[in-house]
Amino acid sequence: MSYETIIFEVEENIAIIRFNRPKVLNAINRTVVAEMKDAVEKVAADKSIKILILTGSGDKAFVSGADIAFMRDFTPLQGRSFSDDGKEVLFQLEALPIPVIACVNGFALGGGLELAMACDFIYAADSAKLGQPEINLGIIPGFGGTQRLARLVGKAMAKELCMTGAIITAMEAKDIGLVNKVFPKETLWEETMKVARLLASKGRVSLRAVKDSIERGYDQDLRTGCYMESDAYAICLTSEDAKEGMGAFLEKRKAEFKGGLP
């Protein structure tokens, strides 16, 4: 599949999806959703890919939100279909067994913030702005924003952001736990790639186990979550990566993890 609205590339073992509609600040329409779905499925199928990064083309936006001109005349059924399709892609993104980083290089508003929140964590430029301003259009988030935002920053803060439509700075987003780290715009990509390469050097089995344990255990009670962690821990012990990691520690050398995922 050739892409019109995104750029998909792989550098070493790191995949990059770059939203590429800079003239409309990378706004989301149905084509963006369909092409992202295809790219995410490619990542899932390629066992050589260890990390995925999402970012935006141009110097102004990660993704500025949904394309308002595209959705202005939606019927309720068209709106529900667009919302469902977008949510499904984000569920697929979350389900990837590899780390996914949002590199927020500019505006991450509405659907753009929803995309970023479906990643494992967010790095942002100091000039980035984030928010769920749909209320200003007389609508609400449609790609899971009310749900993921509440889980990340708490109910009260999520209500405030969604009800006021406030757009906050990257540092404000970091202060409330929405963004992990903020970097100068000039070094954001370099810093993101530095962490991506670090993660790519870790064992694939243990990275997946960490991701699954946190995601699946988050909504469970503590004891159930800890039992889930114990199962994942025990499985990791049987992996080739565990043998390599513990062997390297005992032999005082750097581990070279080469284990794969089934």
C-alpha cells in the first residue's frame, strides 16, 4: 500500500510513522486512519522491528486534531463509524508487543492527543501544545480521549481539560503526568531516538512482559496484578534473553539480546 497522508520508514530496527499533511497541520481524516491501520499492521507483522515512533511532518504539528472540513457534515452513523475506526486503530497501536513512543513536535490537539495517549509514553518539544479542545466545536473527543486522559491524569483534571477545552504547554502536561519528558525542539528527535535505541538493545521478551503486565494489571486489584506479574516473570526466566542477560552479568560483559517473539 502506498501512502498519501503518512510516511512509513524503518531505520535499523526502529519503525517511524510520520503524519504528513503539514498544510492542514497533519489533521486526521478517514485516509489517515486507514493508512495508519495498514502501517501498524505492518509493524505487528515484522518481527525485526523493535520500537515504533509516531511523530509529525513539518515544524508546527504532531497532529492538530480531526479534519473539521471532512467531518463537518457527518450524519450520526458516519460519525460513529469514524469514531469506531479511529478507536480500533488506537487499540491495535496499544496492543503492539513493542514499545511505542509519541514524539510530539508541535500541536497535539483532539485526535492528535488521543493518538499520543495510545502510545506507551510521550516525549514533547518545549514548544508543543496539547489539549482536548473539542468542546469548543460543540462536540467531545471521539477516539477515546475522555477515557485515556482520565486514566493518565485523573478524573478531575480530565474533566477540566475536556470541559474547558484548555490547551496547555508541554511543561504543564509534564507537571500533570501526561508527558514524560520535555526537550528543546532542536534536540527532541535526537533525544527520542536515543531512548529508542536504548530500548531496542533490551530483550524483546522482557519488554513485552513489562508492557503487558502494566497494561493488563492496571485495572485489576493489586493482588491480582501481582499474580499476573509473577506469571510473566516466570515465563521470562525460560527465554533465551534471560539466559543471555544473566550469563552476561555473571561473566561481566555486555548482554546481546537476540531473542524473538512468537
